[in-house]
Amino acid sequence: MTIVLDWLETFPGETWHERWQLSGSDAVGRSWGPADLTPRWRNRITTGLGLMIALRAIRPSYTWMFSSRLLGVYGTYRRLNHADCFTELSERAQRRRFFDHEIEALNVLTRMAIATGKSPLELDLDDFTAYTTARKAADRKISCVPFAYELLREIGGLADAPSTWRQLQARGQLTVAEMVDRYALRCRPVRDVIVHYLIERSAVLDYGSLDNQAHMLANVFWADLERHHPGIASLFLPDEVAHAWKQRVRLLPDGRPRRNFHAALLAVRSFYLDLLQWSLEDPGRWAEWAAPCPISENDIRGYIKENRQRRARMAERTRALAPVLPRLVRSCEQHLDATTRMLDIARATAPGEEFVFEQARYLRIGPRRPGLASPVRLLAQPLDEPGPRFDVKVAEDVAFWTWAAIEVLRRTGVRIEELLELTHLSLRQYQAPTGEMIPLLQISPSKTDIERVIPADPEMVAVLARIIRRIKGADGRVPVLSRYDTHERVFGPPLPHLFQRIWQGRLQAISANMIRELLNTAAARAGIVDVDGTPLRFTPHDFRRVFSTEAVTSGLPIHIAAKLLGHLDLNTTQGYVAVYPAEVIRHYRQFVAERRSQRPSEEYREPTDAEWTEFRDHFSLRKVALGTCHRPYGTPCQHEHACVRCPMLRLDLAQVPRLLQIEDNTRERLAEARQMNWLGEVAALEESLRHIADKKRQADGLREHTSRDESNGTDWVSLRPSAAP
């Protein structure tokens, strides 16, 4: 420390901290101090500087502290300064039983106290903002800042601040004016009328829908018009301006097609028509803004077609995912079982020792907490194959919540927000007239603002019971916490949510983004692919569609399925149900059977030998020079065996040279007919050449399809289902 003091005396200043600042050491980080120092002497004077920090003689910046290794300095500072406060913080942190996060959270508060010269209880929100800004600027993590924030709140600090760091960081709901002003509209009168219009609509819209309407009207519509037509200041749009906008709205700024462009058209059409209607009801307020609607009925007529296409895509996706869902479930169950067994083995292994799991060797690593026999974290390092170390307990935790989310989603068909809003209070029971107790799952109002109740089967009850056993505290109760609604941007009341976990030393509600990440990881681990080899992924809503499809196809009346799903309209439920070919075949066979029962029985007699021979010979007569004729049984040839003109001809690739010979011969005859001025023959031969060109394109398509199958190593036999034993 004497060496540090001698060096600081070479700079002007009244205090040691002023001289430290004038030395420029805050900006150079670990290379501070006198020049030409050996590493040994730099380590020694760093130790002396640490003593000066602990004695509050100097207060280095966050940048310097992030880049320097101050071994033991923070602990010494806590012993010498504000010891009672830091002792209480440490005791509070120890109750969380997360030693690594406890130490780092205390170090966060220590750095802030060093840099500001304040007591931890004197720290305010500006100090936390400055610290997180400096951490991000230095490309450092801020994962323990929320833990430090909550610890400080528990001992009485930050009295007027929100109770959690998440609540502090939440954006909260914007006013309608703030929603519109995000897009910096230049025309103030139009901006005002959009704001007033949205305020009127806000009474019947939830926050997410209101925000979407503001985006459509202020950004997609009017801001786009101002960019392409500077100075525009009226809702009366010339035809060319309206037409140009309707063409631009079909594309995103990056040039990709906008899938929901009809939603923008409908929003603008509703805006204009509402203003027209309101101008009749309140002329003094709205009459000056009434204008002809630039969106006609023809413009939105494609919305129905778009809905049909969207439903077709969703049905196709459901048909692709339903068969592989059991494979995903089986993979998650096996992964959870494996991680659970590995966790038990790792807990029984001391740090520094090896353990074997499923014929693979791992090294148990991790620091021990002073005074405790067991290490803090269950870290394992693979030894047989190179790979990163991982926390076995975290791996088991992730595996459990992946399994739990999939089980609840596939057995109830709830929406993702309804899943995350399930609480311990959601479990109810109903006593049937027979005296039987039926477990029920109460679903909180979400999209339709209507509460509903779902009967829970024994498997579902077992899943929920396992979740409750996992999250119960030492007092036997499910901890309560507030959950942030990302759609409404508000925090709900403290409730015993089922989907909660301890992460980084804090109790946190599981988010929708985490559920989506877990599902993507589970699908990739299961190796689920489509028939063409494309990887398949599951979204939370896919389980809802599969649930509704399986329920209806299993015989559940569709109006009961609508009640279970919380749909107000049966057409909505029908859109969720993907009709399988097996169901079509079953209904068609039932239709044929009913029709046969109404026909004379003699029409379904056994065929005679002559009739069977005639039927068999019909198929042998289908073989023609260029391929095979696929005309229906019992029908004559409509083209008098002019096969190149017949759409029923299925060309044989081996006969393509013969088709080319016919083309050459036809061209020669066409040249002769033109020379002789046989116009009727010319027209007939040109028609034949057109059909020959179609057959050549058909041959090219067949050849490309065949070569693709050969390159993929597939054939029809491999695609057929295996025969039953």
C-alpha cells in the first residue's frame, strides 16, 4: 500500500480519490499503476490498492472493478463498512440456499457501495440503473442484479420502488396517445383523430387488440402514406394514392409477403366506416373527418379465401403432428427418467470423483460451501466424449417442466396463457348424484373472458399432484407470486401458480417463451421429422388442435368439445378439427352401405364367368403404344385411339422415343399441309403438336419425380405400411 501511496502522490489532488481519478487508472483497467512493473509487483500493489478500497480511501469506477481481480477485497470491505447491513443481507441470502448467486448478489451491492460511497440502504433506482448500464457496456451479465435488488428490498432498502426487479423492468401499459406517438406522425390533426378514435374503441378491446389497432392505423396505414406522399393531411384519399397503398401493404418492409394484410385492410375499413356512422350520431365532433372509404368490399373479399387457406395449413400441420405426438411424449418421459436417475447418482458422488451413468463416465466438479459437507452446485463434466460441463440439477429441472407442460397441454387443450395461469386453487371436485367425486380443473378467463371447468382424468390428476409436490415449500404450501401478463402488460395478484420454479436464487413464474423453448428442444431431442425429412416442431397451440381433433374423431360431440376448449362459436371448433382420410373413408363407406340397402338386391349378385372375363380383359386392353389408358371401365375410347390427344393416357417413360418419332412425323406432315394449303389439316396437326408438347412435359415431370425418389433411396414398397402378422 505504501508503494501505491507513493505513486499516487505524483498526481495533484487534495484526496487520494482525486489523485486516483487524475491518474487515469479507471480507464485502463488491469494495466493501471506505475509503468514497467513485473507481474509479481503488479499483484503486490493490487493487494495494497485493495486495502485502500476497503478503507474507502479511493472509489474506483465500475469499469475498473469489472476488469480487475480483487480477491478477498469485497469480503474485507463488507467486514469493515456497514457490517450490520451486509450481515443481514448475507443471512437473507443464505435462506435461498444458492451459494453462488448469494456471493455474486452481495458483490453487486458491494460494488455499488464502493463506487457511490453510499450505504446499501442509501442506494436508489438510479444507482441500479447506472450499474446495469455499466455491466452491459462491459459485455457482462446482470443475472444476479434481480437477486441483489430483492435482498435489498427485504431489509428495508428501496422503500418506494417496486417489490421485484421484474416489476421495475416491466414496461407497463401505454396510453392510447403513447401508442400512436411511437410512430411519429407528422400530420397533427390526423394523429389526433386516430387517438380519439382508438380511445372510443378501447372500451370494447383488450390491451393487446388495442395496441394492434394502433399499429395498423398509425404505422401500417398513415405513417406509410406520409413516407410515400409527404405533406398529406386529409383522410380523403385520391384513387391512385389508395390503390398504391393497397399494393404496398401486401408486402413487408423487407419484401416478404405480409400474411395478415387483410387485417390491415379491415382495420382501415372499420376506421372509415365508424367515422361515417359517428358523424351522423355526433356531427359536431366527427363530421369533418367523414370521408369515402378507400377499402371496398371487393378489396376484402379475399379474406374468406385467406381464412380457408389458413385453416387448410393448420389442418395439414395437425395431421403431420398428431402421429408423432406419442413419440414426443415417450422421449420426454425417458429423458426425465434418465435425468432423475443421473441426479441421484451425482448427489451420491463427492466433488472430484467420477461416476458412471448409462455406460458413460462423468467427473463431479463444483466448489464446496465453507462449513458444509455437500457442494453447492451439481456440476458434471463428460469424460468419454468432449463436451461442456453442465448442472445436473438444472438438467433434471428442465426435463421435468418440459414433461409437465406437454402433459397438461395435450390432456386439457388449454391455451398457453391458461396453462401459465393455473394455480393450486384451480383444482376443484364435483360430487355426482351417484356419490362419486369427480376432479375438475378450473380454467381462468383468458381470450373469451369466460371461465370454464374441465373434468380431469386420473392421469391428469397424477400430473398435477406431481407438480404440486415439487413446488411445495417447507411449510407444505405452494408459494405465492405475481405473474406478469405479457399481453395486458400488468402484474396479476399473488397466487399459488403451479408453473413456477426457482432460478438464480429467486422464485419465478415460468414464461411463455420458456415453454416454447422447452418444446423446441424436446422436439429436436426426439428427432421428429416430417415424411420429407424436414424437422417438425411443436408450439403450445398445436397441442390444442391435436386435442380437439382427437376428441371429435373419437366420438365426442362437437358442441361438448367447444365447451371444453372455451369456444363461443362451433365454427371456431370446426376449424380446429383436422379431418383425417380414415374418417372420410369411414363416412363414405357408411354412405355406400346405406345406398346399397335401398337398391334392389339383384343388382349386387355374384358376377357370371362371362362378366368377370369381360371385366378382366378390359384392363389388358388398356395397354397402348405410348403407355396405359386410364379410361373408366365400360366406357369406349372418345378419341378414336388418337392417344396423344387423350388426357386419360399415362405415358410410359420407355416410350418417349416413340413419342418423339410421332412428333417428327407430325411436323413433316404439317409442313406438307402448309405447302399444299390444306388449312383443315394444318389446324388438326397443330392441335396434335400441342397435345404432344403436353405429353413431353408430363414425361419430364415423371422423370424428375423418379430420379428424386431414386436419389432418396425410396420406392413405393418402402412407403407402404407393413403387413400385419
